[in-house]
Amino acid sequence: MTKNIKGKAALGAAAIGSAAIAAALLYASKRKEKKAETPVPPSGENPETD
């Protein structure tokens, strides 16, 4: 019976670990997309700089 419980615990831990990794990858990719966006001037014209 202890083997069965250990196997289930290991399976549960693996599932939780893989879900955490997937969530971290999604979070990192969304942050990267946000960072890549350049802000557009409200008027739509190119900003004049010195």
C-alpha cells in the first residue's frame, strides 16, 4: 500500500511541477511581448526630438 501512495504522490508532484513551469513560461513570454511594444504617439505623428 505504501508503494501505491508514493507513486500517486510522485505523480501529483510531477503534475504540479509541470504546471508551474508552464505558467512561468507563459508569464515570461507575455512580459517579453509587452516590452517589445513601442508606445505610439497619441496624434499618430512621429515625435519631434532635438
